[in-house]
Amino acid sequence: MPKAQETILEIDLKSLKYNVAFIKSKLKNDTKFLAVVKAFAYGSDTVEIAKYLEHLGVDYFAVAYADEGIALRKAGIRTPILVLHPLPFNFKTLIEHCLEPSLYSSRVLKAFVAVAKDLKQKNYPVHIKFNTGLNRLGFAESETETVLNILDKNDAIKVKSLFSHLAASEVLEEKMFTLNQIETFKSIAKKVTKGLGYQPLLHQSNTSGILNYPEAHFDMVRSGIGLYGFGNDPKFDSYLKPIATLKTIISQIHTLKVGDTLGYNRAFKATEPIKTATLPIGHADGISRQFGNGKGFVFINGKKAAILGNVCMDMIMVDTTNIDCEEGDEVIVFGPEHTANQLSGSINSISYEIITAVSQRVKRVFLR
Ligand SMILES: *Cc1c(COP(=O)(O)O)cnc(C)c1O
């Protein structure tokens, strides 16, 4: 790869392939694999990533919202797509684009049935979500009869899967809670399956569920963050490869004397002579303002350079006093070696937030 000439997000599809293989190595042969590609495939790129994952043969995709699924269909993706958090407003377009909704409450289930009937659907595939402890979306266990009653009365929809979501699959101190969620899900699945008279797919695990709870793999697993190279645990991080590298360059170097200030509101004051580099990347590109004033850092020629002063919309300034570098040199914000996870720690964030923040202004470049 030639050195960066501007700010880019370099995405290594070989690493994506490697991560899929690693996660699949944790599954039984017949466990289906759902790839979560919401939020531009966790800030990387929706279409290229989905196309590549489709080529690798994943069984399912999931997105959060209808529009994300529509973008995939428009790009020619034919694999089934589960929409995790659809809103009734989008039900018609969802059906028009062959997207499969997660139905998580009586209100939403009834609304979907009405639209499906309106559009003369028969056995339209839907996924019923149950709340087993996250308390975010989903029917309660006590509502299984209600669900069955609504389902019983029509053939417009057919239940393709029953699913739930773990609240603390990466927190090993919460093992008892998680095992309880798994048992609750089993009990719900048993009741609903009996009532339906046919067997839908069952799924409950996200990446950390896959890695920590084989007993929660059921018929399918839903992996997001693992695909992109993070395992929410140093042990698993060491097996996975971050697929994205955020790179920029040095636009200009300045020398500050004692008493000079740097950036907006003069937030940084030089107490000794220093050298700074100005980089063409700012909060509009995904570098949170929280990283300003010494908290965040980048890497230049292998050395760590702290972000000084306030993060601007389009730029940051970093301390290069002790770094041998010149204008035009490449800068690494995060990547496989200096990970988004390490960077996230400096502002009490997590890898998920740092990688999904890279804005659409940043050009995506693919390594195949
Ligand atoms: C985002 C999401 C996932 C993926 O979680 P990871 O921790 O990224 O693997 C799985 N299931 C649901 C319901 C989600 O919202």
C-alpha cells in the first residue's frame, strides 16, 4: 500500500475474512452465521463489506434500521436481511425491499400484520424478539400467549426466527445473570414453538456471547464487532484483526516559543519550546472533541504524538517535539497495531464508538 496522501480509512478485507473464519471456528458446523452490518458496517463501509461477506457465504445480514437494509438491496445484496429496530412508519418500504423485521411488541406486531395483509403477503418472514433481561426491545415471557394469539389469526406472516439479546455477555462477573437469560430464552422458545406448531430458528448471541457462551449459540449467531476485529476482551482481541486503519498526513509543522498558544480559545500554552504538526482530520471526521487537550494521540513514524489544544472541525494539532518527522509524513490514528480500543480508553469510550464515528467525509480505500 502506498503511503497516505490524505485522510483515508483503509479497510483490509483479508482481515475481515480472517475474523469470519476465527468466529466460525467457535461454532458447530451447522450453526448459521448472521453478520451485523448496521451503522455502515461499524463505520467501515456498508456495501463493500456486505458484498464481501456475501461472497464469503454468510447466511444472514442484520441492520438496525430500514434505510440501511434498503441501501444493501439497492447495491444488489440478495442474502436475507434482518432489520433489528424497524419502526411502523417504514413497514411498507420494508416489505417492498424484502427486508425482514424484528417484531418486538404487540403494537409493532399488529401494525406489521396489518401492512402485510394490505400488501396481500402470505407467509412473509418475520423475527419475534423477546426481552430476557436487557430491557431494551422485546416481548416479555409473560406475553407469549398474546404473541401466539396474534400469529394464529393470520397467514400474512410466518415466524422465521425467535430471538433475544444478551445484556452482559462480555462481563464474566455477570455469568449467573447471563445463564439465566439463556434459560429464560429456552423456556420462551419452547412455549412459542409448541404454540406455532413449527420450528423457527433460535438465536441469542452477539460476538461476546459467541466467544463466552457456547450454550447460547442455538441455530444462529449474530456477530458484529468481532467481524471488525474486536473481542471485548484482551484474550480474544489477540486472535482478531482490526480491519480498519484510519490514516492521515502532516499538513504543516510549527515551532512554538514559550508563551505561544495553540488552536481555538488558546487552550494550549507552550511552557517550553515545542514543535507541532497540523493534521487534516477533525471532529467532523470522527475525532471527538473529548480527545483534545492531551487526552487523545496519534502515531507518527512509530511514535506517540498527543493531541494538543482543542480539536477543530477539520484539523487537530499534535505534539511532535520529540518525533523525527516532516510535512507530508503519514500519521496513524488507529489500526491493527495502535487499536481503536486503546485510543477509546483515554476518553472512557469503547472500540464500538470510535470506529463507528469515522464520518462519511473520510474516503474508504480497500485492500483485497
Ligand atoms: C448490534 C447487535 C448485535 C451485534 O453485537 P456485537 O457485540 O457487535 O457482536 C447483535 N444483536 C443485536 C440485537 C444487536 O443490536
